[in-house]
Amino acid sequence: MDKVTVEICCGTACYLLGAARLMELEANLPEELKGKVEFEAKACLGMCNDDRLGG
Ligand code: FES
């Protein structure tokens, strides 16, 4: 299995919705996933301005 990268938006809108807490998932991964998933904090990914997503 290739390593999976999860990008987590930490822009203002997502931060206010609690996105930064998703970074805590890395410390709580099941043993079988440790080293196979990495989390990266990103600036605004533009989703908050997407009308299809309620932005
Ligand atoms: S702040 Fe997260 S997508 Fe814009």
C-alpha cells in the first residue's frame, strides 16, 4: 500500500469549524495504519468559496 497523504485545510473558515482538530487523528491512527498515512496542514483549499458545498 502506497502512503496516503491527507490534506487538512487550516484556513480561517475551516479552522473555525474545527478542522485543526483533525490533525489529532495522526496520533490516534490504528497501529496498522501508522506510517502509511500522513497529514498535512494546508492554507485555504478554496472549498469554502465553492457554492456547491454551501460556501
Ligand atoms: S478555509 Fe478551508 S477551504 Fe477555505
